[in-house]
Amino acid sequence: MTSIKNESVQPNDNIEKLTEKYEIGNNIVPKFDIVKDKETAIKLAEDILLPIYGNEINDKKPFEATYDEEFKAWVVSGTLGKNFIGGVPNVIIQKSDGKVLAVWHTK
């Protein structure tokens, strides 16, 4: 059972607050992978990033997803257009259950 511990996520929230937002009441491990492909990983990342960074994430599209076999997780990153300087949003999502392992924005 998942319960929300804190109020909504804000743009200045740090990783600790983000990871503490949900409390898992039991350790159910799915028998199949929830995040099966990069398209699903990208969609989840967009849904995670929008409330944190707002519409700014639309300027960082297209998003790219790579699978890390060692950690069994998807790494999703935004991209910068030509002649753009700055950072991009990033999310690491566990393949088995969709758990968000990290969220950050480079500069």
C-alpha cells in the first residue's frame, strides 16, 4: 500500500524529499517488468518532471532513454537544441516496478 506522506513536490525540493514522498506499506515485487521499453520510461519521466520543473521541460525534448543493465533501470535525459547552453532534466526509473530512483537537473 502506498500513502502520500508530504504535500506536493515543489521545484526546489531535493532528492531526499522526493524519495520520502511515498511510503511503501509492503514489499510487493512484480513478476513482470512494469517499465518494459524506452517509450514507457520516457512517458513516466515526463509525468514525473512536469510538476517539478513545469513547462520548461518541453524545451528539453526530445527525451532520450537508455537502459542500464547493471542496475536494471532506465536513465531518461532531456536534450538541448543546437546552439543552446544549459542543462537538462534527468530521471532514473527502476524497470521492475517503476520506482523513481533519482531526479536531477544539470546546469
